Amino acid sequence: MINIVGGTYYEICHDPKYEDLFGSGLRGAIALSDKGFDINYHSSIGKDLKELFDYKASLYSISQNLQLQEKSIVFDYYHPLAKPTPYNLPDKNFVLPDVQAEHILYYGMIESDCSVDGEYVVYDPQNHVGFRQTNSKAQHLALILNKKEAMMLSENMSDDINEVGRFLLKNEEAEVVVIKNGANGAIVFFEDQAKVIPVFETESVWPIGSGDIFSAVFAWKWMIEKLSPDESAMFASKYTANYCSSKDIPLSGVPKEFKSIAPGKRKKIYLAGPFFTISERFLINEIHSILMGFDVDVFSPYHDAGVVVFKEDSKKIAKKDIDNLKDCDAVLAVISGNDPGTIFEVGYAKALGKKVILFCENYKENDLFMFEGTDCEITPDLSTAIYKVSW
């Protein structure tokens, strides 16, 4: 049996359109529901969605230990890589009953607190609270965090992810620390080792819940099957790729094989796109902000070269843009309205042999002829475009 502690939230995404009842805890429980062991789930739910939760728990044979609240918590995403806006949070965190068990997968929650005591515990601190701060205990503890969470829990003691990993091993009294680093894969720290785990390239990327899947698979492989930490993390990365490409859970018996991406030098991305209207600038700003969190260097003409105010500025700005096109590893271009400057940048990049990803929503099929013919990768999905240019 695995006891899973975590949040149950109604998730809404506006672009692309999606809504369903999941949250980290329920997603992890459903993902592992057909793996040959029982799932005992500890969470809370609003009275408004209790019937839907009961249906899912029954469908996937999940035992439930729930606290009822007046309204279910909603996570609202403008797009899958946007920071979600939570609704219906309580004025004060409520406390779930303590959980004592042999195997515990614990997702941090923003609305409630819980203390656990387990022989094996996998803790995913999605609320940025350290394991010891929850007054929990574990004989064997594994922490799974993304780079931002790791930096916060280590109080930014270093910019070196290897130093941070070793610090968390000692400070959190953990047996294993896994730090996920976006498109650069993950690093598994245990004993005196640091093993790099690759990510796997998929044709499309659905990122909402991908971290939940990684933690669930790691817990299954490490706690139940007793695989080594690096083997468990490798399975977690493979299953996460399957989920990101399909959204399918429960997870299939054997993950589909995708091409692995070995971490390399820090990439430099050139962000091309029009910025002549409020909506265009909003989109370029949004993409720039997301890329800055992907552990890549970003050059954006709008942010880094400026706009032409006087005619004599054009040569200076154009030279800066061209120099950075020559220096970049890949180009992410927003193709909307056939902006001449963006099309020029794409053509120049292809002439240089650069990798080019096109984020393309509003277009005519004939407009893509030359892009398709020169092997630009084209997608109407923002999350997919950002991951592809980062790989």
C-alpha cells in the first residue's frame, strides 16, 4: 500500500481549454491506481465536488480519508505554463489528521497542514515548506523538488545546483534529493553520488501535473519496488514524458520510448516576434518571462535591443539583432500577421543552420509553405513551443 497525502483541486485552463478535478494528490493516486497495490488517499474536498470525487475514487478503487470543506479549491491557469490563481482558499490552514504508515507519498498543500510518520516517505514540497517544518518523520526520506523550490528551501545559499543538492541532503536529513531542472533534466543526490537524469523529447507537451507524475512514479519504484534512486528517477522521467505527450492516467504498464536529451551547455535562445501592439507586447513579455525560468539565456529584441525611435537607430538595432542571431543556439519565433521583421529573422536563422521553432496560432496554410519546406518546427501550442526550443 501507498498512503498518498495531497491536495484535491478543480483545475481550469483557458488556453487550451481544459477543466477537471485533480490536484497533485488525486492525480498521483489515479496515476498509480492499477500498479498492483492499494492506494489510501488523505485529502480534503468541498461539498460541491464530493460526488465527483466519490465517482473517481470508486472508479479507480482508491480508499479515501477526506475532510469536507464548504467549497472546493480551484486552480485557474491562463495557459499551462502560467502561474495559477487559486480560489476558495481558507482564511487559515486547516489540519489533516496525522498519517502513520510504511509507505507515504506526501505532496505539500497550500490550504492545509499534515504531519506524517513513515518508514519510507517521498516528499514533494509544492508549498515551499521543508519536510522538518511539517513536524514529520521518516526513516528513509526522499525529497523531490524543482530548482526554484530547492533554491528557496536552501535559502539561496548557492547558485550551484550541486551544492544545493548536497546541502538539502544534510539539512533536511534526507536519504535522497532529486532536483528537477526543466529541460535540463534532473539530478539525483544520494550517498556521495550525483546522477544526471535526462528528459525525453515528445511531439507535444502538457505540463500541468507533470511534476505530480514524476513524484508518484519515483515513490512507486523507490518505496515499493526498492529500485535505486537513480533508476527510480529514470523511470519517473520516462513516465512523465508519456504523460506530457498524452495526459493519460492511470499510467500504462510500460512507458513508450522517446528520444532522451542529454544536458549540455546553457542554451542561448533568440525570441523573435512582433511587438507593435499591447497584445503583441503582452505575449512577448509572457514568453520572455517563462523562458527566463527555464535555465536558458534569452535575447529578445524588444527587451534587449530596444525599438526604433529615430531612423538612425535602425542600423544599430539591426546589427545587435543580427549579432545575437549568429550567436544563439535556437530561435523561438511568434508568427502572427506575417510581421516582416520576424520573417526576416527566421530566414536569417535558417540560413545560418539554426534550430527554429515557430509558435503559430493565426495563419493561413499557404503562409507556412517556406517554413515547412525548410524544416522549421511548427506548433500552435505555447507550452510545446517553449519546451521544444529549450531542448
